[in-house]
Amino acid sequence: MPDPSDLGPHSREGLRLLERYDAYEAIVPLRRAVASGEPGAADLLVRAYLDSGSWSAAIEWLTPLVEQGRTEFAGRLGIALAEWGDTGRAEDVLRLAVRSGERAAANDLALLLREDGRFAEAVQVLIAAADGGDAQAPDNLVSLHLEAEDLASAAECAERYADERRPDTVVALADVRAAQHRDRDAEQLYRRADDLGAVRAHTAFGGFLHARGDIAGAEREYREAERHNEPGWAWTIGRFLLDTGRPDDARWYLQMGVRWGDRACVEALAILDGEDPTDD
């Protein structure tokens, strides 16, 4: 998070809007900031494009930068291309990002490969990133094995990479203990992950509590996920409210997710409105 005191006036206004979740409104002042040459404006503008789901604009802005050798933007261009549906180019650009040292891009590359049915490749990409020290790769690797219902491999990976210096590996181990029905161990690990500042600690703990039938506890954790701006919190709460019979309350969260280009929120909101989400 940039220090507002280090930013120019247009960048400060854009950052203020981003922090209010008004990413689309932030685009105009941030484009002015870039045109004025304000330090840090380019990164903030990319964030505004991605947070608002403005995939086409992000691609138009980032493509020439990456072609000019600005590979620090390659990972974010890959995300925009994948969301836009150009998976071939997305894979190429994400591989470029990984080769250029952007280890975090391996997580997005693995997701793309998994969605394309290339599970073994996705696993290898995540193993390389995890062994290289990426903070999120072990968690994503364990999740991949759990989704494949391969609990033995998930447990092996979770135990191998568990390290409190990478807090989300503690979440991954908690997920495995929950899958093994070792609920007491899982709860202790989720709480420890929260203490350590894991990126998705509250989201994961909320899901664990929800699965156990603790609706009040799950909602408390999901609200904490919102407060900590955990990834996908709008969809998490919207889905929870739908699952617990509160569609009117869910609507605001789903609409928030739609503003960010969250496809799951788009589909859920369409169904809530009685529309066919596959109807273009």
C-alpha cells in the first residue's frame, strides 16, 4: 500500500476511491495522474482497472508496456487476458511473468492450467513456486489436491510446507486437518493463522464453522474477512447469505462483486433476478 504523502494529487484521489471500493470511479483521476507523470500512478491505475473488472482497458494499457520490456506488469496483464477469455495469450504472458521472477504469477498460471484440465502441469507450477518461497503457492497446491479429493497428497504437501513464516501454509494445514475430521486441531490452526496474519484466515475459518453448522460463528468470520479485505469477500458473504435464506441481504454483496468483475457474483445475481446467466 503506497503512502498517500508520497503521491501526487490525482493519485491520492484515486487511492482514496480505491480504498472505498470505488475502483471504477478511481480510473479517471488515475489516468490524469499517469498523464501528469505522478510517481506510482501506473501501478494504481492497473489496480483500478483490475479491481473494477475493466479487462479490455487493462489489456489495452498493459500490452504495450509488457511489449516494451516492462515485465513487472506481465502477471497483471495475464490476469486481465484470462478474465477476458484469451487464455492462450494469458498463458504465454503468465509464463513470461514467472520466467521474469514474478513468483506470484505462478498461482494465476496454475489456476489457468487447472481450468484447462491440465492438473499435473498446474501441480508442477505450484511446486516450483512453493519451493521458491512464494507465500501463496503451498496453500493453492493443497487446495488443488483437496479439490481432486486426494487427501493423502494434500496432507503430504501441507505438512511439508507448513511454516509460520508463511502464514497461509498454516491455513492449508488447517484445511487438511478439517478434511481429516480433526476438528480441534483445525480450529487451533485457523486461529493461529489469524494471529499470524494469513491472507484468507477468516474466510477459511468461516467455511470450517459453516460446515460444522455454526452459522453465527461463520458469519462473524466472514464479516472479519470483509474487514480485512480478504480476496473474494463479497462473493463469500453473498453466497453465505444466499445459503442461509437471506437473498435481499446477499444482493448488495453480489452487486459489489459484479463491480469488480467477479464472474461468480455475476452468475449468482442473474439467477437471483430470474435471468439465465448463460444468456448473452
